[in-house]
Amino acid sequence: MTDSFSAYGLWSLVIINSAVFIIFAFSFFKPRTARDWRSFGAFSAFLVALFTEMYGFPFTIYLLSGWLQSAYPGIDWFAHDSGHLPEMLLGWQSNPHFGPFHMVSLVFIGGGFILISVAWKLLYEAQQDGTLAQSGPYAYVRHPQYAGFILIMFGFLFQWPTLLTLAMFPVLVWMYVRLARSEEREARAAFGEAYERYSARVPAFIPYFGRSYGGAPR
């Protein structure tokens, strides 16, 4: 057990990984308003909780260790790779970093960062022009940046689920929905009928798959 726990207690990796991903997200999102900082702070807390269990202390594995060791006696649950619970529970025998859940999670995480980056650039340009952002990802969802944060968190859960981050996820999604509604009230006040037409045509977070949106006038 002592050797297995050497895979954890790596607090320097907790700090480094948290800092890298938070700075990476900051470079894409560039929070400016109090609302931006609230959404970014919540996302940062999710990352710190995730990497704390990934490299610091495996709280979820510790709580479930009795059941896991009884149901899956052939697995060293305190080895680092065993934290990839979906692969372990489904009997993935190879390196879990190349497992199906891990690979799918990378698609969600990468896609989320790309979505945030592209959306921020378009939103910044629209704000500079005093217009309503309706092109690019804004032609498919009204809140692509919040959708990007949700995709990233979902991707990490797909790869390394923990009890704490699973509990945080719906709370953070609810928070992003509330922030989005607050932004929409401001947009309606600023753009009036133009925003009403836009919101009637474009969904908030989940695009209408198979629907042709066509060009949206600015």
C-alpha cells in the first residue's frame, strides 16, 4: 500500500497541472467583467479539485476502496492508472491513457478550448464594433464560451471521474445557465428586437443538429 500511495502525494504536480490548465484557459477566455471572473473562478476550482485527486490524495478511490477491492480483487486501486475508473471498471487491459474513454475525453477537452478561443475572438470584435456576435459558433449557440467550459469539464469527468467533481459539475452547469440568462437580459436591453430574432433562431447551448442556419446578418 505504501508503494501504491507513492503515485499520490505529488502536490507539485497538482500545482503545476492546475496552473497550466488555468493559465491556458485564461489565455483563451480573457475574463474582464465580474461575471467573467465568476465563471472562470468556478472553472478553476473544478480543475484544482480534479488534479488534487489525480495527483494529491485519491479521495474517491479511498472512499470506494472497500467495494472496489472486493469487486475487482486483481487491480491495485491505489496505483495511479487505476484512477481512470471507466477503463478499469470495464476491464481495459492496456494503458488507460490510450483507452476509449481517455481518447474521447481529449476530443471534448480540445474541442472546448477551441470553442472558447474562437468565440472570444468573435465576441471581442463584435463588442469593438458595437454589434451583436452572430457568426462562427454564435450562429449555432448563443453562449459558445460557456458551452466550451462545460465541454472541458465533461471531458475531464469522462477521463477521471471523482465524487467531488461529479457533484460540482451540475452546480457549475446551473451557474453558467444563470450567468447566460443574465447576459441575455443585458443583450436584450442593448439590441432589442435584433436580439429577440437572434435568440428565437439560435439555441442557448445545444445546437439544432441537422438544421441549416444560413447567414445571420450583423
